Amino acid sequence: MIRLVALCLVVAVLSACSSSPSRRFNVDRQSIEKPIVIENITIAPFKAPPFFDDNCRAAGKIAPPDRATFESYIQSALAEEIRRSGLANERGAKVALFGEVKMLAFTSTGAFSDPWWMVRVKVTSSNGKEFDIGEKYDFKTSSFGAYKACQEVADAYVPAVKRMVAKMVGAPDFLPLLVQ
């Protein structure tokens, strides 16, 4: 009987360690570890943050959509936002953007606040100009259960990045990165 209880306990603990990928959001597979070229703008692969703990409670690791890395997802989101905004111009001066994720962190629950994502990115242009931006994205979880809450954390990464990238591309300090 004791062995059966011990076996059930081991199975329960091990089954809680699953990955929670977020839902799909237009990640271009070519962006994983490769530059993305949009007319006159090349977006180099982003550097990973110096430290990021992707473990979420007892539910295991979270992951961005489509098996991308967290930094390649940001690279793809930036490329998509530049495409949508019409900032790329085939006849414009060629520039390359180099990104570095300076900070990536989340919490799945808070005693005194909602769960959140924090994303901070530095983008450097081949023209020597730099732009830093950060975003704290608050969201709600509907569950105290680890698996459901961690799935909601993974899902919240998409709008957190989307909002940060939209603010970045819409900022007046971003445009000088695109000229020689």
C-alpha cells in the first residue's frame, strides 16, 4: 500500500512538469536564428537576456508560440510591426537593426498585484543610434491551479511583446534608427 501511494505521488509530481507554449501569433520560421529582411531594413537575430527563468510554478517551463525562442519571437514581432507601419522603403538607405533583450521576467501570481510580464529591449542601428524600451504588461489569471495559470502566463507573452513593439515603432526616437 505504501509503495502504491509513493508511486501515485511520483506520477503526480512528474506529470505536473509539462511545457506551456503560448498560442500562435504569426511567427515567421525563417526568423529563428536568421536575419529578417524587409526591403531596406535587416533585423538581425536578437540576443537572449542575460538571465531568464522560464519555469512557472510546478507546471514546468513556459514557451513562446511555434517553438520559437523568446528573443526570436520579439525579432519577428518587430519585423511584423515595421511591415505594418510602412517604415521600410526599397529605395531607402540600407540599415541593420541589432536587438538585445535586456530583461525578461514574469510572475504568475501576486499577493498584492496582478500577474505581469516585464520585457526590456535595446535596439542598435548600423548607423550607431540606439533605442531602449521596456514594458510591464499586467494581465489576469482565472485560476490558482498551476497548469492553467502558467498557460495564461505563456499566452500573455504575445500581447506583452506586441504592445512593447508597437510602442517602440511608434516612438519618435525609433525613426532615427532607420536612416543613414
